Amino acid sequence: MYQIKTKMETTKKVNTRELLRHTFSTMMLLKSKAISVEEAKAQANLIKQSNNLLRYELDRAIAVQKFEKIEIRNIEE
């Protein structure tokens, strides 16, 4: 699981639920015109990248469980 720091320097764990919360929050900010379309697009791109990493972790966990002798490089190193 990844961690992010917000502007207030608090650390939050990143998981699917938090990504969905952030996505909804961004949509509401865009709807109320509190952020620009460009800012919303930038946030959407970051959310997509985060989702790809979560998907990678899931696929990796499945592969490790399915194949006993599989060696997968650790991307965090």
C-alpha cells in the first residue's frame, strides 16, 4: 500500500476507497468551479497512475500465490 502526503503534511494510505473519495471530491470541486478543467485533468491523470499501481500490486499478489517459484522484481527498490 502506498502513502501520500497532503498539503497539510498529513500522511494517508492510498487504496481504492481513498482513490474513489479523491475522485469524487475532485468532481465536486470541478462542478462547483472551485478548480479548473486543467486541474481536474491533472488530478485524473494522477488517479489513473495510482490505479495502475494498485492493479499491478493485485496482479503481482495473484501471480505469487498462483505460481510457487515465480521471481518478480520489487519495483519499490
